[in-house]
Amino acid sequence: MIKIGLIREGKVPADNRVALIPAQCKWILKNSTDVSIVVQHSATRCFSDREYEHAGVEIVEDLSDCDVLLGIKEVPVNELIAGKTYLFFSHTKKQQPFNRKLMKAVLEKQITLVDYECLEHEDGQRIIGFGFFAGVVGAHNGMMAYGSRTGLFNLDRVYKQRSFRELIHTYFGLRLPNVKIAVTGSGRVAHGVLEIMNLMGIHEVEPEDYIKRRFSYPVYCQLKGQDLYEDKLTG
């Protein structure tokens, strides 16, 4: 039997995301006879303790009897349990100086660290990283900041919405001035940005028109690799 524990985020400010949501825990418990899951009590997690309890997961404080511990951000050195296997973003792959103490503690406590950043598919692409919803949040926050600064409209923070559908509803009736927005890139994050642009009723235009024309409505253009760079010799 493998016992998995969802840790309470100890980094300040605390991240409210979770490695496994209640529905996923419920599915694992239902479909596996050799895995058990417990959740460490947390008042800041985006899912409440009660939601995990309703999914059949026990709420605990002590995780010392768990085999695998799942988190999101760096675990404070004083909270690391020796000899365990941890999964979280350690932010040490690039030899970040501010997390040297964390890596040293991991080695000294003989901890097996599985860093989400290092998980890759066979083709070398990262399994876990910034994606569609990172673009959604980034685009929303950018427009929220613009509305707040200009006083033209108000948007609430993304985390206050319980689902993507709820977030979409906040855009109903939103009136934007004739702003011009440039979206760079064509990856997963960019796709999330484009989704928000379209949901807000912002019209896509070609880069050439974006530069030369004036519009009476809000527009955006997507700048891909070929639009961002110019050959020194031929340009």
C-alpha cells in the first residue's frame, strides 16, 4: 500500500493551488486498491477540507507515515520530513541561489525529490509547465489592471471564480474602448491569451493593419516568431 499525502503549502505567500483536486482523489481511491490518500489541513487551499472529506479523503495534520508527499511550491526547510519522496516545484534546476539551502537540506535529509519542472515527454517537451490557463490568467490580469488604472471598467481576480465558466460570465456586458493589444507567441500560453481576447469581444487584425490603421473598436494582433525577428543581413 502506497500512502500519498497532500501537504499544506508553507511558502509565504501561500499558493492556493493543489496537486490533486477532490474529484481526482475520489477517482484514485475508487479505482486503486493499493493507494491511500490523506490531506493535511489547510485554510488557504482553493478546495476546502470539507470538499476533500466529501470525496472520502481523511484530513490529518501529521504526514510522517506517508510514502509520497505532493505539493506545489518549495517546501520550507524546517518542514521537510527526512527520507520521504516529495513532488513539487523546487526552483533549483537553474541553480537558483535563493534555494541552495533547500537543495542542501534535501540531500542531507536523504529526500527523493521529483521536481515537476524536470518531468518530460519522450520528445523532451515538459509535461507540467505554463499552459493554456496561464495565458488565461495573464490576459485577464492585464485587462483587469488596465480597467483599474483607467477607471473604465472593473474585473475581479481570477481566483475568486470557481470555474472557467464563471470567469467567462464576468465578461458579459463588458465594454472596452478602442484599445490595441499585441499578443506575442503561438504556444500554449498564447492560446489562453487569444481565448480571453475573443471572449472579451476584441477583434483580431493583421499585424500590418495593427500598425497602420486606426480602429473604432478594440483590436489585437498575434505576433509569431517570424513577426518578432528580422535577419540582420536581409532586413
